[in-house]
Amino acid sequence: MKADPKGVLTGSHNLSGNQACAEGALAAGCRFLGLYPIMPALEVSERFLERAPRVGATFIQMEDEISALAAVLGASWTGKRSMTVTSGPGLSLMMEHLGLGVMLETPCVIIDIQSVGPGLGLPTRAAQGDIMQSRWGSHGDYEIVVFAPSSPQEMFDYVIKAFNLSERYRIPVAVMSDAYLARLQENVVIPPAEEIDIEPRRYFKGETDKYLPFKRDKDFVPPMVKIGDGYRFHVTGLTHDDRGYPIMNEECQEYNVHPLVKKIRDYTDEIIEVQETGIDDAEVVIISYGTTARAALKAMEQARSAGIKVGSLKLATVWPFPEKRIFELAKKVKAFIVPEMNFGQLVFEVERCSIGKANVLFISHGEKGVENIDDILSAIRQTQQMNEVKKCIIELKKGV
Amino acid sequence: MNLITSIFNKGIETSGIERKRISIPSDIPFSPEVIEKLGVDYFHTARGRAIPFGTGLKLGNPDLRVMPVTGDLMTLGGNHFVHGVRRNMELLVICVNNFIYKKIDGKTAPSTANKFSPYSTFEEPFNFPHLGNSCGAVYTARWTALHAEELAASIAEAITKPGLAVIEIIAPGPNYYTDIDDIDENLLKFYFDNSIIKNDTNPREVGITPEDKIIVGRFTDKKRPTFIDVYNVQLGKTIGEKFTPYGVTQTEKKKSGGSDGGN
């Protein structure tokens, strides 16, 4: 299916990350935004609201982030592609409905413009502190897909991909931006509508009385119907069977929840997207995601021109985590450098996947600005003096 | 609960609204077989969040009639209730007030009046019709589950109201997969016997106390522009002629002429 031309602002535009996010959503066919305003996510809703009435989209400002995501889930069942946009404190509140969205297998997109925490933090400073929360924040077992764009153009592209994957797998998908990318203005090329691929929702095509809301196809994804079309369905956030009826026993728990995990785990190769630069001959690989990748690539180029063989592995999808690829690389390279705008989150995943075969250096990045590469360069220099593999994460000391 | 759903059934039938257009987001688990017989779409959502979920359903498809049925209305859903009523989205909020959380036996709810809880509570209970009315609900009523005819008529009346309607049902707590035998019939009868019908009473005066009789009846019935009305007026003003009003193609509004509000 191709994009609806109404929502696609074809052309070359100078957009901030947040504006590109709203454009991406509209291009992807998003027609419902439920939100509660929060810095630094305001420009997304501002742009969306401005364009919405002309595109035929609608929006509502709810009383909090809990209800914003609840309304989004409701709207999604009416057949509308829906999203919400928030920042860290709002994401914390959304965790309840993220879990409900997973259980009800409701496609929707959550945009998180990260700023520093914990608590209220510093709403205008960029951070990557929600990355583990996006994966593990809600209770119970589930799998989720998370994108991390590093430029307004990527923001536009990944938001479309996020909508497509959420429809393909019937899950909530998150796009994790940050306060830096929110304001960063760059050129964004929006292609014509007929060049944008849209994953259509998988609808049930049988008779109205034959519909079972959770009867899975072979790939574990059940087809949906629109509410109000006479299918008379029953869905519940309790453990349920194919009919959507609650069944309170162990067998049903396994029957219900295992496929929620399998429908992503068995398809990770289709979902995971990484961008590799200069990996082939690399001795040191910088693993980065989101805006930190901008600094990583710059640092890589400088190190290369100084004769050090550095490569870059940029994670477009942070979750599911590219375990296999990192395990392969760990056998080949001397060290991984993981710059993150936090005090160490995804670095633990890198350490887990490198199982003691390569040094893992962590950098708490961003103190001197997102695009400052001094800390990454000094980490690269430090790897040159390492002769043995230390079986723990090495944290870069300031001023080394 | 079977009792209440059979009353829903009658109310829906009387209202004449096509069943496939009705959806119930709820935070209490109904017996699914019973819901199936109602012929509506049903969502069992997170505790206390039936109103925001229903808001999404209604705004996503304005042609629907959405009937959030809530148990944790004033605890988890307190803020959602207050804002839902203020916003005046077209919802029929049904609050099943059982005075105690029967499922977790003995725990008190914010609507608990002193005598009704086995261990008693020292907090003041909520007065739903008054709260709903003061936030701007277009319709408020209270009935016990044994006022079957009145309650069914009330549902039929409220479900077509343009705006947010609140109906409080006084009923003993349900158990999961319950049938009528499981309900404490004595309590059901006790509520019925201790109630008195007083339509159009000022909702301020209908608070439930252990000493007085429970006042039931229809308390509020007024008109106020709905969220979608105001949305269309406001966006129309800002954008001008190019704006296509949202959700006004719905058949029902044309029939009842309910979209006149906001002008």
C-alpha cells in the first residue's frame, strides 16, 4: 500500500526533529494524536495540530499521559493509526497502557523526546536515560520495538517505519528522540506519496460471527477488525484465549503470552536495522544510537585519518537488540566503545553480547554538548594501550 | 452482574440504537458469555481507565455510542471522571457502586458509607451525581439494581444524550464469572428497600449516609455543547471555510438534532 497523498508534504524542507516527527506521522497515515503537553515534545504536537484539520486527522489533549495513551489505544481500535508524544515523566505514566497495548495487541506509536531525569530532571537537556525503561518499563513479559533516530531526516523515516511495524506485528512501537534532536534543524526530503510504503492493517475478512480477536495467523499475529462493524468482539487485558475471554489458568497464560514474545523474537532478523561504517577492518567499534551516533561518526572519521582502524555500528532499532551481530563482532575486534547520554544503560547489553571476548568501554557522553567528540577520541586512544581483555565494563575516567 | 447486564440489554433495546454501534469499555470483568449476548463490542481495559479509553473510541469513530462501565471510577479513575465530564465527550458513564470492593473482600472504596463495610471506614463517601452535575454532566441518575424498569428506561434515555451522562447503580459486588445466585440477595434487597425515588432532587442533597434512605431517581437533564461540537466551532473559527467539521456525518445527530450546541 502507498501513502495517502493528503498527509504527505512532498518536497525539501528545513525542519527540526520534532517537526519532522509530526510530518512523518502524517505521511505514515497517522490520523489520531492523543497527548498531554510536555517539554521538550511540544513542537511535535504543535506541528501535528496545525496540519491535522487539513489532513483529516484529529487530536485531543487529555488530562494526563495515562489517559493520553488510553485514548490512543481506543482510537486505534476504530481503525485509525494513532500515536502519542511525550517525554520521560510522561513515559513513566504511560507504562501501564504500554503493557495493556501489548496485551490487547493494539498497534500504536509512542514518541519519547528524552530529557534528563530522574524525577522532573532538566526538561531542556538531551539524554538517553529512558532507553531501558522503553524495553522493561511495564510489568510482565513482552517484546517491543524501539527506534532511535539521529537526524530530522531519520526521524521522518523511522516514524513511518514505526507505524509500519506496529501494524505488521500489532504492538506499540516507540521512537526515542531527545531534546537535542527535537530542536536540531536540518534539511528533510519528503518523497512523493507513491514512493512511501505503508503497511496496511491486517483485517479479518470472514463473516461477522466467525471472528475470534486473538486467533493467530502462522506468524503469531492475529488479524484485527474495526470496532462498530458488527463483529461483536470481547477483548480483555486479563490472560485470555482466542475468543478474548479471560481464562485463569497456567496453560492459558502460556498460550496467550508466549506468542506475544515469539511474534517479535522469531522475526528479529526482519526488524533489526543497524548501519555499519568501516567495520570490515576495524579493531575498535563504536556502538551508538540516537544523536550520540552523530558524535560517534565524527570521532570515527578523525581517528581513521590518524591511522587508527575504527568502525561504527549505529543502531537504528535499539530493541530488539542486535545480539547476534555484536557477538560476531566481539570475536573479531579488540574493543567496543559505547557512548551514551546516561550513566550506562545499553552498554550492559553490549557487555552481555560480547561475553568477555572484547573490551567494552563506556562513556557518559553529552556533558560538553552532544556533538563534542573529545571523550570518544580519548576512549579510542585508551583502547590502543590495552593488551588484554578485561572482563568488565571500563568506564572512561574524565581527563584521560 | 448478570442482573445488571440484562438491564443493559433492555435499555439498549428500548433506545433503538443498532447494537453494533455500541461499545463498552470497562474496568470490571463481566462474564463474557453475557456480554456476547448483548451484541456489543467490549473492552476490558486497565483499572479505572474506561473513560479515557472510551474517549479514544468515541473520537476515533464519532458514529459509535460508547458506554464506559466502571468500578474503580473515583479511585484510579477520579481525575479521568472529572475531566471526562468537563470535556463533555458523548459517553454514558455507568458507575457500579457496590460500596466495597467485593472481589478483595472487605477493602473499602471511596464511596463507602460507614455501615456498609464490614470493618467500617472513617472517610467521607463520594456523592457521584453531585460531583458529575457540578462538573457539567448533561444527565445524572442513580438507581439500585432492583429498580430494573427505571434503570433500563434511564439507560435508554441517557445513551442518546449529546454529552456525558452519569448513571450510578447501587448493587452488591460481583464475583468473577458470577451468576445471580452468587450475589448477596439480602443486600440487594436491603438497598432496594432502603431507597426512595425522588426525581429532580438537587444532586447536592443526594449523598448516601448510613442513617438516611438512599435517594434514587433522575437528578440532572440539561443541554451543553459536546466536545466534538466545540472542537468543530473552534477549529472552524480559526481555519475558516476550508475546515470540514469532524464527525458530523453521523446519522444519529441528524435525527436528534443534537449538534446545535456550541453556536
